[in-house]
Amino acid sequence: MSSTALRSSQETPYAYTPVQPASRPKNGRRRILIGIVVAVLVVVVAVVLAVYFTGIRPKHDAKSSSSSSGPGSNWGDGSTVTTENGTQFTYNNTFGGFCNAGVDDPSNPFNNNAKPNSWTPPLNTSWTWGVDRIYGVNLGGLFVMEPFITPSYYERYSPTAIDEWTLSVAMANDTANGGLGQLETHYDTFITEEDIAEIAGAGLNWLRIPIPFWAIETWPGEPFLAKTSWKYFLRVLGWARKYGLRVCLDLHTVPGLNHSGRGNMGLANAERTLYYIRVLTEFISQPAYRDLIPIFGIVNEALLGIIGKDQLTSFYLEAHTMIRGITGYGEGNGPYIAIHDGFQSLASGLISSKDTAPIAVNDDNGNPGGKWPTQACNAWGSIHQRQWAASPNDCGYFLRGYDDYLNYNESMVAGINDYVLASMDATGDWFFWTWKIGPNQAGAIGSHLGWIPADPRTAIGKCQALGLTPSPFNGTYAPWATGGATSSIPASSSASFPWPPTTISNAVVPVTLMPTYTSTGSIITMPPATFTAAPSSVTASVNGWLDAQDTAGGVVTVAGCTYPDEYNGIFR
């Protein structure tokens, strides 16, 4: 049931880089890179809609604001920032944001006073859905390597390396060039503190950070670099806190072959996936991290059409029950749980021959972008989109070839810009895919090309200007969605979608005879960041595990049992 869904090839390599207006200065045998978020595949853009189960953060007021900033506490536009390695850069933020110098003070490492801009509440203030808007960006390619984001690594081992499995195997055999240590070098250098500062300075306020399951552990036979990216994930969390950026954590890979919530190892892979979801939930729900990470995407792009609707629903319900068993229900108890729509489009005709309509043209009213800005206003935005791009096609490097974006004419650029503005306006809450494409820095691709607005708020009203009336999420949840004590999942739903599911597609044995694991192993607890100079009163409660009553063991194989290969499910 667990899915290692192949990332959509429509995620094209266009780094998010705002441009100032003129008036202002796949798939190999063992491919397991997944991506779940909530995505409706539209045109050539992976648009993602998030669905939330119970859990809202506290409604509390900020303990400090920009008015309390001062020397030695917070820095705003023009401040000089010294990084951990001693290098310096200037923090440019003309939107009223300020970074928190206190985060660099070990005596107060969990300070949540910072804010990225004037319209976003600081981390220590409640986020009001429908009022506060997500202007987010993905850190794609940082901890989950993808050839169209980090091509230099794949080029070195071409044509053997086509995904992170084959890349890891090739690297491990290449000890002369550093072996798997090359990946740690990438984790350390691909995204820097200056990138995070630039994201805040661009008017953005959220990060979506994809991480792989091998940040937690690997099992014998899995070639990935285990337990290494977590250290750098924690570092990015520290930077996000410093600049006031909220985080959507996305479990971007899970055990098994693509869409492997099917076949003989589907159930066992799902059990292992649920365990990793449990481990991450325990960590991010701690008081020190819960305001920083309000959303948890539990599986990336699970392909409903292959896994099956009933089976996937059963898995999601089991995950929900487990997560809320850890966090409890109601305000302040755990993250929002983001799940994928399985690529089941909510609008008709989106994946059809009509999707080849040109974008470098005007519509009937003379607006740039042809039909696409209108399409975005009419079809996007059920709740929020967590992966979308400005690319008009999937012709990028390591996809279908090169895309000659540097030579787009004015009509093409204007059309893409209108499409981007319409997409932003229609959804209201979004995460752009993605911030950086190696070897280009964030400003190298789009800063002067005109398709990303310098201020994301300029998108507000775009659909109305096109004569349309989109209905983005207004922040009003049904009672069941807010985690009230009297409104949990109905018993009828649990009965209709039991765990484990009664059938699993493409399995050669009934569910009752399928391989399973046992919860008798040692529990994995993810370590928090270390602050050697911090007083114990600050760090004592931050131990990586929220619920002391959650004492079930870790998932391991049953002693003496022989299992099929978890990546192909073949019985030997």
C-alpha cells in the first residue's frame, strides 16, 4: 500500500526568482523517488492540492514583533549577516521582514520572533487560514536528488544513473571521487543560509522541504546514504526559524518500487512507511518545532489509479489514526496532515489534447498567455497547491531535452507571467517548484526574464482582471477538519476502509497470507539540533519524541522469516 510514486515529469527546472517590474529597480527498475503532496496534474505543471485532517496550532499572540527589534536582537533590510563558517552577506528585505539574531544565541535557540515580511505573522503567532496566505517555495533536489535539478551528479555517471538508487550505487563504487560522501557535500552546499535569506527577501513565507526515508534509516540491500541528510535538514530548520519561514515537511520517498502500494510486498512496505511517519510525527510535534513545522505531507504523489482508491484511503485513515493518537485532537495538537489526491483531477479535460494550446499568444480580450491564465483561475485552487512551476512544457534537461528559455520572446515571457499570476491568485496558497536548479543560483534563471513577480501580492486580483471569479479557500473549515473532541473520523468510514485493506492490487496471495513485519525492534528517535552552550532548561524537553506513552517497538522483520524483495515483491 505504501507508495513510492515516481515524481511527475512535469516538474520542470525553473528556479523561483522574482523579477523586478520595469517600473521598479524516469523511471528505472528501482526508482523510488516519490513525491506526495496534493497534486492535480494540469497542463505540464504538477499542481498540488492539500487535504487536511484534524489539528490546528494554538491561537496565541506574538510575544514580540518588528517593533521590538533592535541591535543585537533582530536584523532587517541592509543588515550584515555572518554565517556559521564566517562568511558574510547583506540581508536584503524591503518588505518589512527581519531575521532573528537570537537564533544564533545558544541560550535561546528556539526563539520564534522573526518574520519574513510585514504581512506574515511571526512564528510565535497563530497562522489564520484564509487570511494569512502561503507564498511558498520548494527546496527540491536538496535531500532527494533528481537529475533535472542536480544534473552534474547524474552526468558524471551517465547513462547508468537515472534515479537516486542507481546514482547511489554508482557513487559508492567511485571511491576515487569521494564515494557516497559526494552526497553529503551536496547537502552541505546546495542550499545555504543566504538562499533562505533570499527566499524571505523575495516576499515568500513558507518552505516545503522534501526529505527521503533514508534520512531515518536504511535496511540491508538499500544503497542510499543513511542517517546523514537529517543533520542538514536540522540546519535548514534553524535558518527557517531565523528568518521567520514556516515549513511544510514532506516525506518524499518511502520504501518500495514506484507506486508499490501493490503487489506481494505492498502491505509490508506500508507498515514500514507508517513507522517512519510515526517517527517524524513524534519529532515535529514537539513544542520546540510544532510552530515551525505546521504541515506534514505524509507520502508524495501516491498514484491512486495503480494502488486503488479503497486501499489508499485505508492507508490514509490508518496514518491519521496513528498521528492523532500521538498528538491528540484540537487546537495546538500536531501538524496539519497533507495528503495527495492521487492525480485524480477535480476538473475535466485537463489532461487532453487541448492542453497543447499555445501560451505565447493573447486571448480574445488581448491578455497574454492564451487560454492558460483563464484555465488557472477556473481549474486551480481547491485548497492549496504544493507543487507548480512556471514552465510551459516539460522540455527541460533530463526530461525531454533542453528548453530554450533564454531566447523566449516578449510574448512568451508575458504569457508565462500572466499564467504565473493567475495560478498564484487562483489558489491563494501555493508552493512554487522549485527554488534552485544546479548549478544555477536562485537568481540565475529568472531574475531578468520577467515571469516571476517581484512581489507575490501583485497576483491578487489577477483572475478578476481576467473577468473570472475564482474561489480560493477562505479559511473556514468544517467541524471535523479542526480536530474537535466531538468530531473525529466517523466509525462508518473506518468500517468501510479497514486496516489492513481487504485486497491489494497485483498481489498473487490474499492479504491474510501476505508478508508483514513486527513492531518489536528498537524505536528510532530522531535527534534534535545540539546547542552545547544552551541551558538544560531550554533543551531538556527536546528529545525527539513527543508522546512518552507511545512505547510500541520499531518495525523489523520477523525472525526466521524469508521475505520477497521489497522492491519487486517476487517470492524466491
